[in-house]
Amino acid sequence: IEATNHYQKLKIQVKMKTEKILCVVVTYNRLAHLKECLAALSAQSCKNFDILIVNNGSTDGTREFLQMLVSKYIVINQDNVGGAGGFYTGMKYMLDNKYDYLWMMDDDGVPDECQLEQLLKYKDVSWYLNALVLDKDDNQKLAFPLQNTKLSLQQIIQKGEIITNFVHPFNGTFLNVELLKKIGLIKKEMFIWGDEKEYTLRAIKIANVVPTTIAAAIHYHPKEKGDKENAFPFGWFPNDKIIVKPESLSCFYYRNLGYIDATYFSRLKSAKWIFCHIIYFLRKNKITELEKYLVNYFAGRNNNYK
């Protein structure tokens, strides 16, 4: 019996050693954040993974900093092609080099020291796992709104709750290689704002996966960027809040919104949100922004990313 148990333990150890995990960190001009992220990765309780840093043309000394670490990390320097382009490069490297799992995050995220260990415990639950994302500045709050559960944040953490059909990608996201083989790589043309949502919806639609947040796997991240405002004055209609992005980059968001709506949602639901955006821009007298929204939204609906 002792010999059999010992043999079984050896089999498990060999299996763990042969499973290749690649952590991909996408960075752009946030060297201080990147250093914090890398320090947290070095402190992980589970050490069996490689780290790929995709540098999107940073001009703040990131490239020079990474040159000193090429013996420790895998580094790819490229032009700034946005978060989508950065994760596309990471996904492609993962497939080309035959890794089994992909662990993903931006440079401003900080993984808890046991995050990977916890994700690995549940790796057979779903091809798509995610850490619970807490506010980096206030760990008692979520960085992003949490849905599909009536439990409080404290109850979730205490119970080690598995939250199905809800994730905050790509912040401590853990993907099985079989998912990438089935649905392909991220849509790199999206640049920013929407690429992670599209990939999640594609995983659900094509691979029939259940995206799952593992509450015991903690990821710290700055709270959600972008304001949410009522489309109609005084909150006349429920659930009419739209996300308002900085106007300098909002064209990317509008275009990606159009693609996602056309690909994954009904025409009725899409029409509702088109109407809400039009009302909002007219009410705020943002005629130029309304024109930008319409042009880019319908370009996205036609998958026009030229």
C-alpha cells in the first residue's frame, strides 16, 4: 500500500512538472506598476511558470529596464498595438511554444501570492477561470462591480465561493490551451476597451465554457476607469446607464461596441443602447461626439477595422 501511494504521488508530481504555464503581462509606459507586478509574480507560492512581458513600445525606460532581465523573463518589444495587440502576441507565443495554460494580466495588476496556486486547484472546473479582482487602493472593495451573486464580498472570500458565469477579464485570467485552439486568438484590431469582453463572449458562444471566478484567487487592480451616466435625465428609465470614455480614445470603444452588439446580441437590445447613446449625447449637447459614435459604432457592426 505504501509503495502504491508513493507511486501515485510520483505520478502527480510528474504531471505537475509537465504542465507548462505561461504568464503574460502586457505593459505600456507604466514602469513603476510593472515593477510591482513582477515583484508579486516572483513571490508566488507556485513557482512552476514562465513569464512573458509584452512591451507595447513604451518610452518611459521600460525597454531599457527589461533588457537587464532577459535572462529571467521572456521579453517581446513591439509597437504600441494596444492591450488587444499585446495579448494577441502573448497568446500566439503560448501556442507556438506549446504551453498548457495561459495566465494573463495588465501591468497595473498585482496578483496575490497564492493566486496561481488557487487557480490551479480549480483548473478542471472550467477552461476559463478568473481571479476575484479587488480595488488596489482599498482591498475591502471590488475594483469592478460584481454580479450574479447575493453574497457580500466578505462572505465570498470567507466561503471560497466559485462564482460562475462572471469574470473580470483580463485580470488574473487563467485559460486552458484547449480554449485557444477551439476559438482562436483575441481580436487584435480592437486595440483597447472591449477586446476582453468579446473574447469572453466568444468562449461562451463557440466553446460553451462557463467563465468562473475563483474567490480565493485574489487580484489587486485600480478601480474601474470611465464614468457611468444615465442616458435619460433624473434616472427616468432603469438600467439606462452608459459608459463614458475619454473623448481622445472613445472611437475605439464605440467601434468595438458595434462589433460586439452585432455579433453577440439581438437587434432589439442593440437598438435600445443605440437609442440611449443618442439621447445622452443630444442631452449633453455633444454633437461631435454623437457623430463619432455613429460613424465608429456602425463601422464596428460591419467589422470594418481599417
